[in-house]
Amino acid sequence: MIKRNPRAHQQNSQEKIAKECYFCQNGINDIDYKDGQFLRRWLSSYSKIVPRRRSGVCTKHQRKLAQAIKRARYMSLIPYCPR
């Protein structure tokens, strides 16, 4: 009986090309919370903040992005829930 490595499939699927951070790539340091259309790019269809692994944003900018989205929601520039 041949023993197979159960993690072999996981290792192959994890060998993906890393995404570049959009903000680092374009030299954007400050994320403006007043630009609602720009921030909607990082919201899911259910108006949830998209996680780092899906959006490809670095840790530093993900924190700034989340804070900007929360500020925009508070100022009613972005809805809390979808229509």
C-alpha cells in the first residue's frame, strides 16, 4: 500500500505568486476616507471589508484602509449594509 502525503496538495496550492500591495506599488501613503468610490473597491458585495489575503494589500495599508472605511461609514459616505 502506497502512503501519500496528505499535505502535498496543500503545498502545491500555496505556491502562488504574491500580489503586490496596490498602495505600495503606486506610492500612496495616506488613504483618504472621503473618497467613497475608491474605498468601495475593498468592500465585498455584502459591504464587508475584504481580507488581506484576497485584496493583496500589505499589513500596514490594510490597517489604514480599514480605518478609512470605518470613518467613511460613520460619515455616511459608504453604507454599512448593502442595498
